[in-house]
Amino acid sequence: MRDFLSNEIALKVISVIVALVMWMYVMNEKNPQVTYVVRDVPVKLVNMNEDRFTLKDSSQEFFINVKVRGRRSIVVDLKPEDIDARANMLGRMEGKNLIPIRVSVPNNVELVDFSPREISIDLDKVVEEQFPVAVDLVGTPVKGYAAATPVVKPEAVVIRGPRSLLNSIKKVVCRVDISDKSTAITSNLPLRVLDDKGQNIKGVSIEPKMVEVTVPIVPVKRVSVKPDIRGNLADGFTIKDITCNPRFVEVTADKEVLETLESISTEPLSVQNSNRSIVRQLKLILPDNVKLLREDENTVTVTVEIEGSSLKTLNFSSNEIILENLPNNATGTVEQSDISLTIRGPNGSINGIGKSSVKLYADVSGLSEGEHTVNLKTEIVEPYTIIDIRPSNIKVTISNN
């Protein structure tokens, strides 16, 4: 034994053993094996087919907590990115998917446990859909002008993205400023994809991203609509009211044409022998070289209210007759007589008609000095009609002053 201990090699072996024992002692006492939890380790989604699927919530991230065992000096320095946590997305389907997680830790660390062991991922299918392009007009053209229907090329675009986002699209729109314009505008414009609250939708692609928009700026005028009512009602009935919706439309034409245009008519509506109210959709009849500003607004709703009628008689004296178109420096005298007017009107309002609603007159234009027999004429407010006047003519004496 003494020979062994005196041997130089033996002393070296013993020294190594002692050093190893001392190192193990120090390691176990000063740097022992410990269990440690690394929190918020990000989970990588691998093998995702991004041409077919995407996360329904694109901002969503997934994290787990990982429990490891190892020397204190090593594990306390571990960072979340030092641990590899993965969820395999291969073969997953649209909707909710429960996917197990695989975790790998550094070689000098033992994996003890991790939580959660699986995650729920809601996948949205990537789809394509065609949407028409709308044009928002901003501002007001020069007075007397208006914007006609815009022309968009192409009229529709293809939008690609998650199905849930495409389902939330309200419209695809571009904006054109027509302030103080009097001629057509043509521009290449970017598109905005909006939801039902008018907010931009992100996370989708548009093809093409730009469209060409032409906005015609044309002379315009607002004119009334006159229903063309034809025929005679059944006996004992009268037209109480005629309404048109809309009452006015905007038309465009050369300025010279618009200056003389005050109204446009509808196609004819027959009320022949009718005894009840009528409601019809009627087309507008446009004069030559006149167009509607909005070409799709070429019909109106006409309502003819028909009601049972009654007669009423109003009596006038000859001094209530108006003589129209007397020659200059001439006076006219009407022979004294009583005039009786028979009026037809709706049952519900005939009793309220009075003389103030009637104009009784004679046209004496072109008559020379002396006595003349002239026809009596009348005008009455709608919906009343005068069906008889007695006498139908009177004697008028014209005197020069």
C-alpha cells in the first residue's frame, strides 16, 4: 500500500478522485438540481396551409407554461424563446380545432411537464368573392349641373381573405370629389372595403387595387310629373285626388331645352267606367333629347282616388261675372240675370264648396261698341267639375268712354 501511495501516477489518480468528489459536493450544495417553471412560452403554428386557412382572430397568440429540471445556474437563465413549443396544423379543418402541443427543451435540461397540453384554434377558410364597386360623390357641382350615373371600369373586383371578413363587407367604394365641377371627371382611384359601420376592413386583398371612374357632370333641371289620366268614370263617381310619387324628377338635356321644359308626362292611365281608387306604376314619357339624371328612376306611382259624387248648385248674380279682355277705354255692362251652376264633387267634401272656389267670366276680346251675346265660362278648383251652367250665355253692352 505504501508503495502504491508513493507512486506518482497513483497520487494523480487520487487527486482527480478527490477533486471530483469535491466538485460534486460543491455542485450539490451550491448549484443543486432544481425544478423551474418557464412562463409564457410562445407556441409556433407549423405546417399551416395559408392558401386555404387563416386564424379567425389574426391577432391571437398562444402561450404555455413549461416545467423543467436542471442545475440552478442553467434553468434560472432559461428564456421563453429557448424552449421550442409547436402545434402541427397539418390536416386541420375550418372551425374549431383542438391541437396537441409538442415541446422540446435544451439538452442539459429535463422536461418535467407543460400546461396547457393542447390549444383550441379557430380556423377561417380563405375564399374569393366578387363585389361591385360603388362610387361616393363628395361635394356639389356648379349651380345648374349635377352628377349623372358614374361609369366604373371594371364594375366589380375580386376580394380574397377569411370568409368571416368577406361576410362582413358592406360595400367596396371609391370616392370622387365633384365640388364646383361643370365637366366630366375621369380618375384612377384606390378602393376601400367597408363594413356596415363604415369602417375599413383590413386583412383582405383586392384585385385590381385601382379602378377607372368617369363621372359625367351635366346640365340638370327639376321638373314636375303630370299623370296622363284618360276616360270617364262610372256614373255617380268623381276623382277626389290624383297623387304622384315622386312628384318631381331630375332631367338632363341641352340648356336651351331645359329652359322651356317645366314638366313631363306619364304613359296614359285609363279610368274609364271606374268606381274605385286606382294605383299604378307608370313609365315616364320623355321628350326627344331629354334624359333622366338617374336612368333607373323611370317609373312613378300614380294614385287616383275615386269616390262617390254628389251635385251641388251655386247661384250667382250677373254683377259677379268678370269681363275679361275689355278694349282699352271701354266699359262693359252685363244684363241683369241670375246664373245657376251645377257642380259635381266628392261626397265627403261637396258641401264645403263655395263661390270663392269658382271663377265665372266672359271673354269680350275683339268686341266693338254695342250689345253682344257672349258665352259664359267657368273655372273651378280640383277635384270639382261644373257639369251645367244656366243660362250658358249673357248679353253684354260695350261702351266707349
